[in-house]
Amino acid sequence: MSDDELWRMLHESSGMPYGAGRTAALEQLLRRADSGDDRHLAFAVRMQATTAYVYGGEPAKSFVTFSWCLAEFDRDPQPYHERYAHQLLWHFKYMVNAMLKFPELPLDRTYAVLDDMQRRYANAGHSLQAVHKHRYLVADHVGDAEAAERWYQEWLTAPRDELSDCAGCDPTTQVAHLAHVGRHDEAVALAEPVLAGRLTCTEQPQAILTALLLPYLRSERGDAARDAHREAYRRLRGNLSDLWDIGDHVEFCTLTGNEARAVEIVERHLDWLDRAPTPAAAMHFAATAAAALRRAAGAGDVTLHRRAAGDRPAGEVSAAALAAELTDTATALAARFDARNGTTHQSEWIARRLAAGPDGEHLPLSASLRRRPARRPEPPATPVPAATVPAGATADELLDLADNCWRTHDRAGLAAALAAYDGRFGATGQPPRTAARRLELRSAELTDADGPQAAQEANRAALAAYRELPDPVREQVVAGRLGALLCLTGDGEEGLALAQGSADFFAGYDDARERAAAYDRLALALAHLQRWEEALAAADLAAAEADVDPWLAARVALHRAHVLEELERPEEFRAAAELARRLTREVGVGELVTAATLAYARATDDPAERIAACDEALETAPAQARLPVRVFRARALLSADRVAEAVEDFAEAVTLCVEQGADGDAFLRWELANAYRAAGRPAEAAEVAEEAVLGLDRLGAQAEADRCRHLLAGIYVDLGELEPALALLDQLARNLDGPDNLPHRAQVLEEAGGLLYDADRDALAAQRFAEAATAYRLAGAPVDELRARRREADALNWSGDVPAAVRAVEVVDGLAVALTGRPEVPPVVTYEAALAAEVGARVLAADDRPDEGLDRLAGVPARLRSIEAFGEAARVELLGGELLVRAGRPGEAEPLLRNVLGGLPPGSRPASQAAWLLARVLDELGRPDEAAAVRAEHGLGDDDD
């Protein structure tokens, strides 16, 4: 490989994110540079590697590259060394910082490096401001408070210059100092103008936001503290070099009463301890993690998943055991630092970290929970009797009262009547009929408290008791109820037989209420089995006679509306829902009114009416029925473009779901993430989408988890976080490896290619486009394959690999010919074939064949205009003008460019490009005055490019 190619590789590596990939690329380049004779290249690679090691989480390696460069700089000064003199002096700061964090490095060596740093800064005419700052850091590290304060003042009063830390990093250390001495309001005031400005340093704004966590908290700025935690942790969590700061966020979660979030962060970064950037970072993270885990372990059984490392296998570990292990790690490391420093400062400091606990009121940090989810209260052992229970009532009178309460949905009255019966008569022998009635009513209690399975068993017992009496009427009532329950829980054959038998029995019965109730139970059984047409027929029979009992009529109307909704008969559904809402309002039962009003909300097409119906439903909804209303209202608000309100409802729905222990909070988080994104709040969207992906993965909902990953990748792009977005898209491409998923896999790969292309990482973009094209071919999507191959050729061209781009164009040509050689060519094929010709022309021009490129463009603008792609047509014509100039044919270019310029909006970028090219043509034709006039007309200077 030539030196030019190695220099190009060095230039390309500078665009890579810090981390293992960039470090590996530089180390490979360093080996190649050392095998050659280019001393400049070997020096330049090591200079870049020093920075990469520091920010990539391997600062120990930077000691070697820095020392080599410093010795080379001093031993044999070369002209190119002067180019790096400023950067080399800057690297002294990296060295002092890093040396403090390795207890095996003697403190005297750190002081020696500081002295050398001061000598070199002074000799070069620089301020000692940065030197004073680093002497302060050393004094603070060893616990010399007096020296630290002295150097702090020296640092603040020395003039800043180009070797001072940036406008974000200097205030960050000052904020940390003020927080340490308890001057929290001053810390916040110092940071405000910094955060209001533009911070472009690699470490900012996450470092200063992390330093502000405690000052915000102590100065009662809870919202600012929460926002700082969210934004800073998002930026830190992907960088191994930031393990220390991540420990600060763990401690912040512990201090604010967010133990679950603290444990989540610990679990996410636990394996980083096995490859911690420095012993100091390992010590700090271990201490803050141990404090968080000890709190979590005290609240119940908590386990964490730990990845394999060395001889340790992957597996689950209890929070208590891990807390003990990490405590030992932190205290042992602190002792090593103290032995090196000759003080006890680090051990005392770590002891305070280990003792951290909630301090003040709980501060909710989650973007998906509106409050700390309450523990579900245990139901009282004995219901308190209501005042409506007569003191002298007989056993049968109490059961009559309970039965009436059940019929009218008076749960409190039912519980009170049955409690009175059990207290007065439960221990005494009752007649068989009375005992059977108590068994029947037992199922009502169990349906609410323990679910349908328990109610089934109670109904079976009551059914047996009525058969033994015998009492055929009550037997068939219970049989119908049992049948509906069995159909709900999966035993449809037995359940439908019981429900149908009950309905047949009551068909000839002279009590209209019992007939209607039996048909309603049959309709429910059929609905549970999704036999909707039959369910509707039964519901119609029930509705014809249910008006004798307003509560029954309300229930029947509600059931019938549900069946019509499933049958997708919108007009009838809307009328049925309106009837159900009216009837449930008349009886005034909250749960029925809520269900009917929610059904009406689903039935109407008017967004405002939907939301109003949801508002009404929330007014009447008991606690356990609020969740579905919140979910539907959130969706209605989203469809009505009231996104901010939708966010609040989705978040409340997630909270209710967690509080009730219901399944589905991961799905709701997915919807909440989408709402946050629509509301322009990408940081919260990312946090919630990450939670959703984890939850969906745990549920085994692979397809939904992947769709949420795709949403999350888009959110990362919104946040400007390219690497996480690419990592997710790569994972999606791996997940979508089945033949049925080929179109989706291709789409994901092409999307990744587009991101890389926009980031000027063209060689990688070309690889992704090629993979996408292969997937499109296997999926039988030739037009998509053509587009992906065209984009591959374009990316290869921009990467500088012209020979590969030429080969790619040959493939594109074959695909285009196959698609256009048909009697009728669809517009999409015309479009893609035209853009393929444009890319081919650019590639041939790059290969010094502009005339061949011009041949490819013949007729392309006209074809684009035929499908109304006017902007693309003008772009192709502009390319044609450029190629005419490159081919030495400016006379032909002039009329073409004038024509293009006349059709473009004045002031647009294409118009400026056309004007610039036309002016160049006029200069070449020896008409400088006309060229100057074109430049003046379009606001171009002589040097504009």
C-alpha cells in the first residue's frame, strides 16, 4: 500500500467516532506506517492515536504514543513537527489527568510531568492557566483542601489562551468545585451562560450537565436536574471513557429515590467494569453501583443479568451479592490510591459514595411514568357492611339483597350483604336451597376478585347443588353463566352447549327478563368464540325483551354494540353505541357508562367527538377501567394532531398499566415513544423507545420489537446520534434474515447506506447499498434493486474508488436495460433509469471520459419532464453543461446553460450553480464582461465555487 493511500486512510479515520473501531483502524495504520520510511506519517498517526485512546476508553495506551511523539519532537525537530506543536502541548493535559487515575503510577511522576508542562508552556509564551488548573486537580485528588483552593484561585485569575480548556470544560470543573464546597446556587449561575452558548467539544454538554446534577437538586431545581440527567446520560452511555460520569448518574438516581432506574443503568454498564478505562473510573462506578444495589436489595428480590467475562460465565446475580462484591472492589481500589498518595482521602470519599441513599422528596425521572407506581393494595379481609343491610334480615332476605345488588352492579352492596350473611349465618346449617344460593353468589365475588377460572369452579359447585335439589330454573341460569365463562377461557364446546341449552330452556319460559338474560349469556358465549353473526342473532333476541329490566337492557345494548363493531358494520355500530350510552347513563353504573361511552368514541368518525366522549368516560370510570380510556383518548388526540396532550395520556396509560400489573406496558411505551417523536421531543422518545424494545424482547414479541427498533433508529437520527442508529439498523438487518423478510431487510440496509452516504462515509455506504441490492434481487424487486445499485455506484464514485464505480455502472446498465426494454415502461422505471444514466455520466466523467458521459445523458431530461420530474431534469441538464466544459466544448455549453438558468427559480442553489458555470464558460470564451455581469446578477463573487 502506497504512502498516499496510508495518508488517505488516516484522513478517513478522523471521521470515525471514538471507540474500538477507530482505535483498531489507527493501530492497523500504525503498524503499516512503522514498516515504511515515512517518519511524518508515523508521527501523525501516533498523535491521532493519543487522542483516540483517551476518548476511546484506553488512556493507558496514550502514555506510550505521547512519550514517543514527545521524544521524537525533541530528538530531531523537523518542519512538520511545528505543525503539531500546539497539539503536543495540549496532550500534556491528557497525561496529567490520566496519570492520577492509575494508582500504580507514582505521584512524583505526575508532578514531574506537570513541571515539564509548565516549562514548555512558559517557553512557548503561553499562559499557565491550564497548568494551574491541573495542579488544582492533583491537590483535589489527594485531599489537600488548602492547596486545592490556592491553585483554584490561581487558575481562575490567570488569563485564558488557546491552550486553555474549552468554554464548556473549564466551567465544568469549576461547577464541580463549587458543588463540592456546597455553593450550589453559584454553580448553577456559573453554568447558565455556558449552556446558553454553543458547545462543540467532544465532552460537552454532557460533562457540565453531569456536574450540575447535584447543584440543581440542592437548589430545588428538580425539573432542570431531571432534564440534565436525561440529556447527559443519553450522550454518555455509549462511551466507555465516560464510565466515571455514568457513576454520577447512578448516584443521582439513588439520591432521588429512583432505585429501579439506578439498577437498570448499573445492569447496562456492569460488564464495562471488566474493561474499565481506568482504575479510578472502576472505583467510582463500583461504589455508586453498590449503593444503588443495596437500596434495591432492601426493597425485595432483585436480580441482574451479568455477561460472561474471562472465567466467569454469564448468568443472573442477586443485587445483594453484587453490592457486596462491588463494595469490596471500590474499597480495595481506594486503599491502593491512598497508599500511592499517602493520604486517606480516597477511602473517605468512597465511604460517602457507598453510604448514599434517597435525600429529599422523590423526583420522577422516567419519561414513561408520571409518578412512582404504587404497590397494589391487598383487598381487605372483611368488607365493611353498608348501611343498607337491615339488621334483622333473614338469611334468604340477605341473599335476595345480594342478588339484587349483583343485578344492578352495586359491588359494595353485594359485598356488604354477603358479609352480613356470612357473619350471621355462615357458621350455622342452612337449608339446601339457601346454601345453593350462597354458592351461586360466590361466583360473583370471585369474578371480581380472582378472575373467571375461580368463578367457573364456584358455578360448577352451584350447578351441582341446584341439580341435587332439584331446581331446574336456577340450574339453567347458572349453566348459562358457566357456559359463557367456559367459552371465555377456552373450553368452547362444553361452554356453548351449556349456554345454548340454557337459552333453549328459557325460550318457552314466561319470564321475559329470564329469557332476555339467557339470550344475552348465549350472545356472550358466541362472542367469546368469535362467531359474530350468531352472536348478533342472540343479542337481537335479548334486546327485544330486555327493556323489562333497565340494568339488563343496558348490558345487552353494550354487548350488542361490541358484536356490531367486530362485524364492521359502522352505521349500526354507531347507533348501537349511542343506545348503549343512553341506557347506561339512565342506570348510572360507572363501569357500564365508561364502557358504553368508550364504544361510542370508537364508533364516531369525528376526532373532537371522540375526545369529548373519552373525557366523559373518564368522569365516570372506576380506577380499574381508566386504562383503556386513556389509551383510546391518547390515540384520538394523536390523530387530531394534539400531540402534546397525547403524550400525557400515553404516559398516564403506561403508569396505570404498571400500577395494575397488566400486560402491555411495553406496547404502550412504543406508542408513547412515537408520540414523543411527533411532539418534537426526541430525547424522551429515545428513552421510552429503548424501554419498549427491552420489554417487547422480554415478551418474545420479535416483530413488534424490530418495528420499535426501526422507530428508535429514526429517533437517533433526529438526535444526530449516527452510530447508535447504524448499530440498530445493522441489528435489524440481522434479525430480518428470513425469506419472508427480504424486502424489509433490503429497506433497512438501504436506509443505513443513506445515513452513511450523508455522513460522507461513502465506502461503507456503497457496501450497504450493495447488500440492499442483493436482498431486493432475492425478493424479486427489480426496480428497487436498480435504485440500490445506482446508489452504490454513486457512493463508490464519491469514495474515490473510480474503477469500482465503473464496474458498478456496468451492473446498473444491465438492470436498466432489462427494465426499459418493454412495450410499456412505468413512470417509476423511467425515473430510476434516468437517474442511473446521470450517475453513469458522473462516473465516466470521473474516469476522464466526459464525452461518453454526455452520450449517456442524451434524451434523459426529456424523459424526466415526461413524468413531471422537472427539478431532476434541470439537474441533468446542468450536469450536461459541466461535462461539455470538461470536454472542451464551451461554445455548446453556453446555450444549454442559459436555457437551464432561465427555467430555475432565481436565488436557488441550482440557479447559483448554473450561473457560476455559465460565468466560467463565458470567461473561457473570452467574454469577461459578460461573465462579470452574470456573477453580479446572481450575487456571485469571483471566488465563489
